[in-house]
Amino acid sequence: MNPPSTGRSSARDRIDVNCDIGEGFGRWRMPFDAELMAMVSSVSVAAGFHAGDPSTIRRTVESAVTHGLDIGVHVGLPDLQGFGRRRLDVTAAEVRDICTYQIGAVDAFVRAAGRRLAHVKPHGALYGMIAADADLAAALAQSVAEFDRNLRIFLLRSDQRTILERYGVRLVVEGFPELEYDDDGMLILEREKQVWDPKSVLPRALDMIDRGFVTARSGRRVSTPVETLCIHSDGPNALDIAQRLSTGLAERGIRVAPLSAS
């Protein structure tokens, strides 16, 4: 397989870069949260089910406000031990309710900080389950619509747009330059985030931004019409990845900017 080119073929000059963040619990904290916030434009804050706790949520939200970031909720399955990366047998009604519960929790701290929520994004196993199941995607859309139709939903698949539109909610297609995809455009999830070669992240990001595709593990090109890119705060070399991505985008004239600025 030939490596993807880093030459630019479009005039796109901005992209949202979001980070899943605040994924500590109690005395255990992710080591790079503060540094990562300086290199992204939006964050998805863990809401207490897969990670996070009230004090961590408050601290994370206040730091995001200081950095001027769009703030979203990272809703996950109720599985602290498995960090939300293990599938659970949940119904659509349960998905709706666990999402509503978590949105409300983070929203309380965001409002206390004088800001408004910008988006909702599923985490881990729930993200993959929603990408593969129209009923679960509808459950998330219903939860968000009941709460605030102005909230965007970050999901993997553009073909779920019609599901969200039935509830009056906007889909934002998300790309993952530091995760692998299969031939169907689904993420190959890691139970524990692995080291990713930082040199490979920028070319993958540029393919997504400028050309609308990602190279799957097999070498096949898969369509990914992204509006935001995700980096993970729990990766062993997350800071190096974020630094290289931020620098590389700036060198190519692509500004990292929140969706609220567009």
C-alpha cells in the first residue's frame, strides 16, 4: 500500500479538532488534559458513567472555559471498570435515558461556568453500537432533541443523518486519524488505547480533511466526509500526537477552530 500523500488538493482552511477529556476518576487523573486543551478547539467531557466524577467534571469544564473551547458531553455505557469500551446488552430506551442523565450532569457544570453545551458524543462501545444500530442512533437523537435541539451530535457515519433529522438534530461526522477503520468504515476499537505513530496521524488527517477518505487497515479507501477530528486523551503518547497534528495543520494553513465559529 502506498502511503497517503500530504500534499493539499482543496482550499479548506479550518477544521474542528476535539478531544475526549476529563476521563480520570477521583484521585486518578489523565496526565495530559491541561496541555491538550491548548491544542484543540472543542472537548467532550466524560460524564461519570465510563469515567469522570463531579469534581473532575467541574475542573475539566472550568479549564475548557479558560481555553475558550466548545464543550460537549461524552456519554458512555455505565461501565467504570471497563472504561466504557465493553459492549453491554442495553435497549434503545435505556440508551435514551443514560444519555439524558449524563447530558444533564455535565450541563449543570457548564451552566455554572456561564457557558452552554455545544454537542453530545457517544463514547467507546456505545459509539460503535450506535454507528451500527439505527434504533440506538434514534434513541440518542431523541435524548438530545428532548434536551436541546441546538446541540450537535458527533457520530461516525454520514448515512445516519436522516435519523437525526427526524428529531431536528444536526449530525457532525467525526474522523479518527489515530484509530484504525475496517472496510465498512467502522472503527476498530481498542480496549486500551495503544501507542500510535505520530508521523502517521497528520497524513491521515489531511486525507480526511481534503479528500474525504481514510485508509482502512486492509488498504482500502473508505469515504469519511468529516467536519471534526478526534484525538484521545488516554493514549500513552497523546500529547506527542496532538502536538504534531497541531503543528502540521498550521504549517499547511489549516486553522483549528470550533464548529461554533463557522
